[in-house]
Amino acid sequence: MHSLEKIIYRLLHREIAETLISRVLVGVSGGPDSMALLHILAAMRPHCSLTLVAAYIDHGLRPGETPAEWACVRAAAADLQLDCTMVTVDAAAVAIAGKFSPEQAAREVRYRAFADLVHARQLDLVAVAHTADDQSEEVLLRLLRGGGRRALSGMRYRSGTLIRPLLGIRKAELMAYLAEKDIHFCHDSSNDDMRFLRNRIRHELLPLLEERYDSGIRRALLKTAANLGEDEDLLERLLAGSWEETVVIETPDMEGEPVCRLDRSRFRALHPALQRRLIEKLLWTMGTTTRYEHVMAVLAAGREGRPGSELHLSQGLRIEVSREQVLFSYPLGKGPWRGSLKEY
């Protein structure tokens, strides 16, 4: 095995050992990072029970480049004797319908397509090609957007069924690997589009910080993410215990929507950091957004809300405050309705 392949093999064995006996969907765009990932994982097959399926997602955003990228992915899969599939999605329509940026919409439809493929093909995991460079950019991006501890801990090697084997590898190492192996790849023109904040961070802000402020800024960002990630693991364990003691989720009603009850006395006894995280998880459980202002409003309701008061959140989520509890429900189902519960 190549030295880089050995590094990734040992990392997967240490971080997520069961990955090496899995059926894995590999997201491959045709770009350098994902092409390197595909070849690295394919090189591991003689040493473990690893079944790979290459998946190319056509977002419908760059029709002029899609044929060459798909041909590149298909040729690589054929050379490696791997199954290969393409899924076409409409990211532009999702962006308009959900009022998302094109970048956010593309991510939404891509991961939705991955989940559908995993289910349809009875696979175990999805591998994507985020690198150490992507991690440092992501941490800085989240910092600029005002992210908290969880956000600044960056991406994880594993998030549910999603794995990121290259998260500790610099892009320069991957480019050297591709050159040595003579592996063909494509260039995604959207990575040069300076309308996207991530590209401005990659091409302008990070180089400026390296040149004018600290040449080790990328290492510092990675270290910050790693340290905060360890803190996050501990807080998640503490949250699990607090959740069991504080929240009751009732059987979904006829509309299929959950009803959650928050015990106020136990909630008030928690540390503020756990209170905030519990509210975030509760809103996720209810299937609504976790915007900062929403979280803070619910926190205030749980801490000192007046019995009989209500909060009206998005999609018809209503929050009723009583002396002993805070009730989260969709009394009229999900929808953009307004007004007090007392009016119905």
C-alpha cells in the first residue's frame, strides 16, 4: 500500500473500526479530493472486507461540466472494478423553494440523494472527501457566522452513517498522491466563484491571514476544532442523561407530529450550557429550525416564563408554558398559521 493509503487505513481502524467491514457509498464529484478518496479506499480492499459503490450527484447547476465529470468517475470506477451510479437532482428548484443559497441547496439535495441510495442499495455508510483544508475553512466560516462551541468544533470523522476518512489530510498531500498515481480528475468551476463566502475564505481570507498575521493559522484552527470536539463529546454525554430526566416525548398524534413535555423544575436545575443544548435538541426533535433567537426565547420561557404564556415558532409549532412544564406541539398540524391557541 502507498504511505497515504496506510495512514488512512490505520486512521479508519482507530477511529471507526467497523468501517473496514462495511458496504460504503463513496461520494465522487470527479474533483481531486473525491477521486483520491475513491482510489485510497479501493486500495484497502485486499486488506479488509470493504465493498464500495461510487456515486456521482448531478446538481443541475453546471450542465457544461457534468458530462466530463461523470465520464471521469465512470472510467475510474471501471478501472477499479467498482459499481457506479449517477443521480440527477434539481438544486436550483430547492434553492428557490426553500430560499436557500445555491451552495446550501446543493448540499441538501446531495445528502438526501446519498441517503436514498444507501437505503435502496442496503449500504452501511457514506464516505465523503472533506479534507483538513476544508475543516480549517469550515471552522473559520462558522466563526464568522457566530457559531457556538458545537459549530466551532467543526466536522467529525463520523456523523451517524457519514464518514470523512480524509479529514486529517491536507489537500497538498492528496494532489501529490494523484500525481504519483497518475489519476485523472476534473476541476469544478464553482470553486472559483467568489460570490460564495466559502470561496472567498479559501482564496482571499485564509491566504491573507497566513501571509499577514500567522503562517500557522490553519493548524491553529484545526487544533481549536479538535479541542472543542473533545469538549463536545463530554457535553453530549451529560446532555443524554439530562434529556432522559427532563423531557418526555409522547406518541405522535393522528397527524404524525410529536408532542414534547419539558419538566421546568428539572430544567432550571441544569447548567445554562446544558439548558441551551437541551432546547436545541428539543427543537430538532420537533422538526423545526434552531435559530439563535428561537433558542433564546424558549430558554427564557423554560426559566422564567409566566404560566399561561405562549410562544409561536415556525411551521405552526406552539409552546405553552405552565407552572410545572413547557409543552411543545403542533395543535393544528404543521403549517404557516398564526394566532393564540386560545382562539381555537
